[in-house]
Amino acid sequence: MTDRVESAGKRRLALVSSVGIPLASVALALLLCAIIIALLGTNPLDAYRSLARGAFGSERAITQTAIRAVPLLLIALGLTLAFRSKVWNIGAEGQFFMGALAATWFSLQFETLPVYVMLPAMTVVAFIGGALWGLIPALLRAYMGANEIVTSLLLNYVAVFFVNYLIRSPMKDPDYFLPQSAPLPDAATLPLIGDTRLHAGIIIALICVPLIYLILWKTPLGYRLRVVGSNPDAARYAGISVERSIITVMVISGGLAGIAGMVEVAAVHHRLMAGISPGFGFTAIVVALLGQLNPMGVLFASYFFASLVIGADSMQRVVGLPVSLTEVIQALVVLFFLAGDYFSKRRR
């Protein structure tokens, strides 16, 4: 009976921690940032009211926030799978760019394909592009012991500079002086949902939420990945290939980041360009952590971070605060989350 009570108590504590720590982190970050806003001579309530209005105050605002959340959600779901396995993929930004590049190249090379062939093919090609870029640090980690944090981080810059080179020379649209590719054909455009600005990419992202959950908690693959994340030595003793698990999660994680790149190209920008990502791959790391590496938590965290970015423009227009203030909020959320997680684990 005592063991049962203790077990129930531990489950309740884990549940409170998984929900309470992210919520408390957000609340404390907003509170501390409110003090900063007040020191700048602005009413914090006015600032936050304008931020909320910019992100949720109209149908257009809600739609824009959802559109901004799509790439964050896709990338963060892939990172959730990797981080659960204790594989620290910091290269999602580069994988995003390589997926966008692969999708753009394919659509321009085969522009006569019908839409029902073009879009699925672009999705597959983008997944492969991101997956191959994720495979490099995976192989280096699995068979050479190289730290995937360092290798995946450095590969971000290789991917970004490579794409920047291509859109300035071989893939540059000759009709424009800006560094960007030719526009994608009509068949390579993701359709809109109804009369809104929402595009079909949000459907892809939402489908991936239960899919990643099922992979993690309802399949033998997910069990193996979680065992590797908990104790690699025990996993090896049980006959689980740690190397294969590392490669698997990096390929899936990179592939989802690649699909996010395809969505941005096919639904938002309609061409490959230098500023296609404002740092989605890096922000998604924070989204995955704030979501407690749980697909449903990641869904809400991605929308929260998207709302900060979209609402920041309104906050700047209404009360004159800089957009960069949202980066301060994001940083504070991370700091409070890490502190709360640390003390929660110590208590257990």
C-alpha cells in the first residue's frame, strides 16, 4: 500500500512538473520583462495588451501566428525525437535550408509536373535533403565519436552559405537584382485553406504531432530510442544498436526540418531566398525544451513563441518598444525553465 501511494505521489509530482514548470517559466519571464518595460518608461499592461492584440486580436493576427508556428512545430517535433534519445541535434537550421533548397531545385527542374505529383514529390525530396544533412553529424557521432553538438552546429553555416552562394550565382533569378531563385511554378504552391491565409502546411504539421507521439510511445522503435536516451550501456546490453538509433533520430529530425523548409518555400515565399529563416532552427530548440519533449507540449509552445514574434510588431507600433524585447522574453523563459527543471529533479 505504501509503495502504491509513493508511486501515485511520484506520478502526480511528475505531472505537476511537466505542466507547472513551463507555465511558471513563462509567467516569471513575463513578470521580469514587465519590470524592464516599466524601467523604460512604458506601462507593461499597455505593452502586453498590444502584444496580445497583435497576435490574437483579429482573424488575420491569429492566422499569421499559426503560419509562423508551422515551421517551429515541424522542426521542434523532430528535435523532440532526437533529444529524447539524448542526441543533441543543433543543426536544424542547416537542415531547414537544405530541405528548402532540395524542394526548390526539384520544382524548377520538373516544373511541368501536375500539382498532385509535384507537392508530394517536393515533400519527399525536402525530407531527403534535410535527412542527408542530419546524417553527416549522425555518422560522425556513431562511428567516430565526434560531438554532434559541434558538428551539427557548424554544418548550419555550411548550409546557409552554400544556399546564399547558389541564389547569388547558379540559381539566381536573372530578372531580379536581389539574391533569390526564380519563382516556383504554380503547381509547387501549397494550397490555402478556405478563404483564409492558412496554407496546407499546417495540416502537415498537425498530422506530425500524433505521429511523433505514436512513434515515441507506441512503437518498438520509440521504446528503443527512449532506452538509448536513458542508458546507452543498458541499451547495448539489451541488444539495441545505439549507433543505428543515433542515425535514425538524426535522419528523422533532419527530414522534418527539411519539410519545414519546403513549407516555407512553397507556401510563404514561393522562391528560395537568403532570409527564408529568421532562425527557426534555433528557436525550435527552445520550443522543444519548453514543450517538455512532448508532442502536445511542443504544439502549444510553438504557438506561444510564434505569438511573441507576431505580437512584437504590434507592440513596437503601439508603444514604441523594440521588437528585440521578445528575444529577451524568450531568453528569460529558457533560463527560468532550466532553473525550474534543475530544482525539480533535485527534489525527486
